Amino acid sequence: MKRKPRSETKRTVERKQARAAQRLTADRERLFELEAGGAPRVALQVPTPSVIDAHVARVRCPRCDGKLELQEQAAVPIDGARLREARLKCRACGAPRSLWFRILSDASN
């Protein structure tokens, strides 16, 4: 005789939804790192450092879609190339993240 499947309780449904939300967040984080500027290997190319602030203002947090706030910029040498790292923090969830830029001008920054 076959058993009748148990009905899902409210708590079971909430746990399933929470796990699905965690998987979605992890997927969005991975996608952010694959997009241009998400990692040093896919740094955004910009003509001058002055355009970094404008670009950062348009980027949203992949975790909560909140507004990102520029904390600082740093020149970081990686594999012989000098990249600019914009260190950011989400105003809504507080998650730290970085955007990477490659400056195309010949002048040192």
C-alpha cells in the first residue's frame, strides 16, 4: 500500500523559499563577478579616473538592488597592469564589493 504524501507545513514552505532566495543571491553574486568590472580579469576600460565616480553611481547591489556607495579608490598592480579598484559598500544591506577599472590614458594616476 502506497503512502499518502504529507502536506507541506507553513514552516516547510518558508524554508524552501529561504533556500531558493539564498541560491538566487549566490547566482546574482557570481553573475556580478563575471560582468565587466566585477573582477580584475574583466576590468572596465575607462579613459580617465574621473569617470569612475559616474560609473559607480549607476551600478546597483546584486544582492539587494540597493545603491552602492564609493568608500575609496586604490591603484592596484595586478600581473604587470595597474588597475584601479573602487571599493564600494551597499547602503541597504552593507555588503562590501569592488569594481575594477583599467585606465587607458598614458599619464600615471
